[in-house]
Amino acid sequence: MQRKILPLVAATAVALVAGTASAARDAPAKAGPVRVDLDEWTLGFETLELDGGKVSFAIANRGGAPHALTIEGTAGGETIRINSPILRSGQSATLEVDLPPGEYVAYCPVGGHRGLGMEGRILVRGS
């Protein structure tokens, strides 16, 4: 199996700004960015269903602790791992990625946050 790690610089356009975003909650993504609200101890969703291809995630840290978003999965025999920057309280970032069809796990990689419940699934359908 070939391992492919997509560097943040190559796979994303990241803008750190203080901003707003609403939570994406267990529903198929609609046009526009997929909103992800990071908070103690949730990603704001359990399962997201998306169409394959280019996806823009609007990530906001609504909590008091630093948080980030990591997306991992295997597609076409390749391991994919995408990381957002660590966001302090009130910060946000846009993560633009090209996701092939497959099943991914999303989680906060900061400290033990994943074990505290900051984990969800992303199901990507063929486009």
C-alpha cells in the first residue's frame, strides 16, 4: 500500500481569522463550505456525508482550549492525512482539500481531545 500524506501547504489554503461558523450536524453537505465548530469536546458533528472532489471546510474554535482538525482515511490504496493549524479560542481557518470517495475519520489531534469525544466520520461519495 502506498502512503500519501498531503501537506497542509499543498492541500489547503488556510486563513486564520476571528470569525463565525455554524455547526454541521449529521447531514449531507450543501453548496458552500462545510462548517465545523470545534468546542469542548465535540467537532459539532458525528457523521458528515459529502460528494467527492474539492471540499472546503470552514473551521472555527468555539471552545476555550486550543483545537485543530485532522482528517484521515484510505482511498484507492493510499493513506490520506490532512491537518488544519492549531486554533486558539475564537480563531478560524479554511481548509480546502480534494477528497476521493471513501470513509475518513476526523478528530482533534491536540492533547487527549480525541479520546474525550472530539471524533467523527466523514463519508465521501463518488462524484
